[in-house]
Amino acid sequence: MASWKARRVISFSTSMSSPSPPSLPPKTSICTVAYGHTFDKISEIEIPFDFSSNCTQMVGSCNGLLCLADSNNVIYLWNPSIRKFKKLPRTCLGNPNNVTLGFAYCSENNDYKVVMTSHSFLSTYEIGIYTLSSDSWRRVEISVTTNVTFCKDEDIMAFDVNSEKFRKLALPDVSIYEPPLQKICLASFRGKLAFIGRSGFQYSIWVMRDYGMVESWNKLFVVPFERVACWICLTDYGSLMVGYKNDPLERQGLTYALIDTETLEEKKDLDIQHPSYVATFMESLVLLDGTNVESY
């Protein structure tokens, strides 16, 4: 397979065919590979493994490896370039609740890790880390200051995959002369941590120029919308991808658009279905070896 010279974006979605009866397999899940700047579709890749539920997500993308999971905490690592995938062993956390997953590359020892946080309604937190090299999970302690709350809007919980320690990062300090922001999502903007906040029909994009330095938050763009977006993400090229309803009373069906944050030019009618995640993707030969590895 020839190498791609430019970075692409990949979106994960479930085919929009009519729902299957209970006796039939769930709807097909696909990944759409597209040009990052225009989101023109290059290809669609059918996911070669089955999940135990229809509620699935793409956890992340690192160096050509994709991490996907479902609501039953069944997790796969997949390299479409070499046509291999690996089902991860069951987590060490038993029956985790209110799960948050992350996938990252560990540069110190050229390894990959999946991080799982689980918390109960009594605010008891458990952290499990899967390491690809050992093909196993282990528990880790939360090594941050006390009174950590992962779901608070006032802070970002950051996890260092090398040291395996958590830290809190403050959100941008909005001027008292500006309306309060509602947190929408975190993203990567040209290799830097980005924050998207909404105030009314305006979306502000902030970038942390020096990672870990909260005073380095800088507001880059303010993008006005005519309506509140139902789904939003930021591509690595700096474009906003949004999904919004043409009719606020409709329960299903979104219109997707790609907005250039600098010119505010909008590209509509994107050839995508219902995405749950968009990530940067570059073809690679990162190998998956060991147990539970399958080729197709």
C-alpha cells in the first residue's frame, strides 16, 4: 500500500441504513478517510470486527493506530494500513461505571496506552491503564491534589502518559466584560491544546500556546453561527466541523458544514454520515503483535 504524503482526517460513523431486526447483526460501522483541509472523501473503510452494542465510539488516533470502543467497554486497536486489529483484554476495573477513555502514544519507551477512568455516583474514582507492550491492564493511583472532580467545568484534567500522573489545568480566564462561556469541547489545534466555548450563537476558540501555562491561553477566533450547533469539532487544519438541525423541532438528521475559522467561509453538503469522532490520521506500518491479533 502506497504511503500517503499528507495527513488526513478520519471520521467514524455507523451506516445510515434502516435499523436491523434483533435477529440480525447490527448496522455496519465504517471509517471515512478524507482530506483534512476540504474533507473531500478519499475512501470508506468497513470496520473488520463486530462490537457487542450499537453504541460505539472512536477513542483516538495515534501514528496510524485507531482505538475504538463500545458502551460495554469492549476495546479494539486497529491499523487499517496493515489490515490488523487487536481486541484488548478485559479491564482490571471489574464493572466500570461512567467511563471516560483516552488513547495516547508514550514517547519515552515507544509504547501505546489506553487510559480508563471510572467513577461511581459517590465520586469514587478508579483509573486503569492498558499498555500495548505488556498487553495488560493495571490500576494506578490518582496523584493530584485532593478534591479532584473529573466532571467539573472549571478545570481540565490532564494525564501525562510518561509519568502517569494527573494534573489540573485551568480554563481560559474570560474577561469580566465578556459573556460567560459554556464549555463545548477540547481539541488539538496545529499541535496545541485548544478549547472551544460557546456564548449564545458565538463560538470562541482558545489555544494554550505553552502547554501547562494557563496564562498562555489566547483567544484566536470568534465564529458566529445562526443557530446552536448540535455537534462540533476542530480539525488539525484549524477548521470547525459542525452539525446542526435545519429545523429545531426535528429529532433526527443533521446538516454538516466545514467552516474556515479565519475567513468564515463555509463548505456545506459534506459527504459524511453521522460521525461520533473526527481525528487526524496518517498511514503507518506500526505493528500489532502478540495475542488476540487478527489479520483480514
